Amino acid sequence: MGANVKNYPFTVSGSSRPRADADPVPPAGGARERVEISVLVPVSERPESLTTLYQEFSAPLRETGRSFEFLFIAPTQYRALTAPLAELARKGEPVRVLNVGPGVGETAMLKLGVQRSSGSILLTLPAYARVTPAALPDLLAALEQGADLVIARRWPRNDPWINRLQSQLFHRVLRGTMGGRLHDIASGVRGTRREVFEAIPLYGDFFRFLPLLAIREGYVVEEIPTPQHANDTHARVYGPGVYARRIVDLLGLAFLLRFTDKPLRFFGLIGAILSAFGGVLLLTLFIERLGGEGIAGRPLLLLSILLVTVGLQSIALGLVGEMIVHLNAGRRRIYRFRGTAPGTGPVADRRLQPASAALAHHPALERRRISDRRQVVRT
């Protein structure tokens, strides 16, 4: 990601001019004071007033008594929208603005925000209101209770039926192809431990599927119902290209979740079906030829040969993938687990350790995590 972003000029609030050679990684010494919570706001589609968004969602964080910061990552075309935020920063508000060049996707902006942030807890907000501000303390409470990633589910839904229908169809496809129990993966309002975001590789538009990838890795993912914001009640119908991209993303995600470690099952199944169908056609043509009927000029002969050839190539591609997986198996981390050592209490991956040590020893929490892990192993 760093290489993708360094090609674009960006500025941090307080800078006098764009710097094309800026390093997105903060200095090791950390001139900026560390905070507990970093709120990342990528400014991409249909942004609203960012000043209003900050004032509205920073209020409940102040009431928690924790230190926090807001990072707004915005392309240069939104400088007029982010200018009031720079004014807030000059007044001492914990606000920073990262201006990136055009063409930087939401996932790249968020990864840049993670690198420039210092909080151990990351909250992500879209540049438009989805849920009420009271959802943020609820997200923090769920993280304290042992969750690794928490999604703010808009419930009850008060937007038009067309929005709810699109959401239901999208999540039904998700559950049908990849399983899971999530209901509002597209809300964009999430809380996560920094380690989760840093451990899972993200690219393209896969940030919206971060909860599914986290479940696959064995993290504890929860979804809490939160009231829908009053501004999130407008009907939204996207262009055909948006729906086509979502379908392609779902196909790519399904392949990554199910066949990353066993590519031959995917390519081999497709190749076997094509080769079998082409073989049946060739056998039929061969029987007809034995009966004296000519087959040289028939398109069906070319089709059957093509099917067999493509099928064999697909199987060969799966075998190559299996060899790559095998050669890299010793350097890959396949499983993450939590367990209990006799007389020592729960033993957990350091990156999955809950914030509260008392909750780490809670038997109900341990049973829930074991159940989640078993679900991951089955998939």
C-alpha cells in the first residue's frame, strides 16, 4: 500500500504545501502524543459536512474520558470540504487531515490512516452519517468485553424499502456463498483492535469484507444493533456498474475464503466438468463416425475439442496452484487458536488478547471463542 500512496502527494493538516516525498509512516520517536482511540474517516462517496460529523461523533467519545483523534483521509478534490477541519485543528481539536491524490481507493486511504494513527483501538466512520453517535461507546464496550472487531448494525431500519431490499439480497448472497451470521456488513461503522487491521491483508474494495476475513482468521467478530441516523433515510439506487463490481468482489471473496489453500478443488472441479462434457460429445461423434456419418465439418467437433482442451488447462492450473501452496506452506500461518493450559488459565494469541484480563478468564467468553474457532475450521 505504501508504494501506491507515495506516488500521490498528500498533506497533513498544518503543512504549508503538498509534499510528494512524504513518508506515510510516522517517525519512530513519535513526536505526536499517542492516544487510545483513532477514528478514521475516508472521504470517498457522497460526503456530508465533515465538521458536523466531527462535532456530532466526538461528543460521546469525550464523555468516555478517553483520549482520541480523528483522521480524515480525503482526495484533493475535497479540499474545500476539509478546510474547516484544518481550522478546527489550529484551535486545538484532535483532528488531522490527510489529503491524497485522486484515484486512491477507500481501502488504501484507510491503510494510510492506520499508519498515521497512534490509537490501539480503531473506529471507522464513513463520511456520511449511518448510525447515531451513541453507537461509538457501545462499540468500545463490546471490544472491552473481548470482541476483536465489532460492527454497528443499523437496527431497526427506517430507510426506504428499496434500501432494505438491496441489503437483504446482498447479505443473503453472502450467507449462501460464504456462510456467516452478519446482517449489516456495509454499515461502515466499525470498531477493531489495531492488530486485527494490521494482520489481515486488504486491497481493492475488500475493506467492506473485513469482518468476514476476520472470522476466517479466527477473530471474535460481533454485531451490535444501533439506531439508524436520521440522515440515513434516503433511497439509494446505484448504477449497473456498481452492482457488477459487487458481484465480482463477491466471487473473488468466495474464492479467497474457500479455495486459497486448495486451488485444485476449484479449478479441478471446473476442468473435470468441462472435460467430461467435451468427452461425452467426442464419444457421441465417434459412434456416429463408426456408423458412416461424416463429422469433419461439424461445429460440434470443434466445440467438444475446445471443452476438453480448456478443461485440461483448468486442471493443470489447479495443479500449479497446489504446488505453489505446498512450497509456501512452511512459511504461511494457517491457524490461529486459543486454548487453556492446565493450571495456567487461558492461553491466547497476543494479538487476540482482550483489553480486560478478567474477561480473558471468563468461561462463557472462552466457550464462545472456541465455538467461533470451530466454525472457521469447518469452512
